[in-house]
Amino acid sequence: MPITFALATLGGYLLGSIPFGLLLTRAAGLGDIRNVGSGNIGATNVLRTGRKDIAFATLILDAGKAAAALLIAKYFAGPEAGFLAGGAAFLGHCFPVWLNFKGGKGVATFFGVLFAGLWPVALIAGAAWLLIAFTLRYSSLGSLTAAAIAPVAAALLNQGVWAIGFCVVLAVLIVWRHQANIARLLNGEEPKIGQKK
């Protein structure tokens, strides 16, 4: 069992560490996404290139890699291994070995894990993100709100202590990854969705 969990974690990390935002923007001839806007490799920053199609593809692939990690590990080794792999994919996206451990902020992978493993929670968190994003047009604030709501939703939906704890850990990591965004939000300097930094 420990070996199985270790393999699930390693596989999840490696899958999650694939920097789709960087790969897609380079393939599209847009250069290095790390030299654009915030320098982040995620979909929100990819959108600042003006290529909505590339940003959407980045979003889907970043979410998909986390969902795939969870579902594959769950299929072969059970739900515990699935969530280990999904959590590892989240960490792989945030800290990819290929990019000197400087990756994205984990929001798409967060939703990928939730939709694959806790879809009712994902729907509520996703609705929160959409509400903030479409009304206030701050992706970061939407992400922070969704992250905060996820553990509450897991508790209200009686998903179990382990699910609540899992959501809490991911939420804390998302808040930590958004420290610079939080500072800019407080100072009124955070760029809105589609706005170049």
C-alpha cells in the first residue's frame, strides 16, 4: 500500500507539472508566457496575450491533468490514492520541477481535482468564482472566494472529514500562492480579467 500511494503521488506530481500554458503559448508563436503580464503560466495570464483560444485550452488542460491524475489513481488503487494523486498534481502545477519549481497558482488544477472527486463541491465553488469574475472581473478574488467556500460546501454537503480537510489544505495553498494578488487587491492595483498588468 505505501508503494502504491508513493507511485500515485509521483505520477500525479509529474502529470500536474506539465506547463501547458508555457507549451501552448510557445507553440502558438507567442513567446515565453513568463515574460507576459504577471509572468504566471496559468490561463488568466495567458489571456493577457489576447489569445482567448489559447487561454481556454490552457484552462481545460490544467484542470484536465489534475482530474486525470485523480481518476487514474482511483481506478487502479482506490479513492485514497486518487486524492493523493490529485493533490500531488496540484502541487506539480504550482511547483513544477521543469521550471525550477516556479509554476502556476493552482486554480484550474484545484477545480479539476474537485470536479473529478467532489463534483457537488466543485459546482458550488465554481458558481462562486463565476459570480465574482463576471461581476467584479477579478479572477484572483474569484479564486480566493471559491477556495474559501469549498471546505464550507464540503461540510454542508456532509462529504466527510477527510474531504473537508482536503479542501482546507488546497484552499490554504491557493491563498498562499495569491499573496501578491491579495496585496494588489488591497491597494486597488489588481488588474481585471483581460486587462494587461
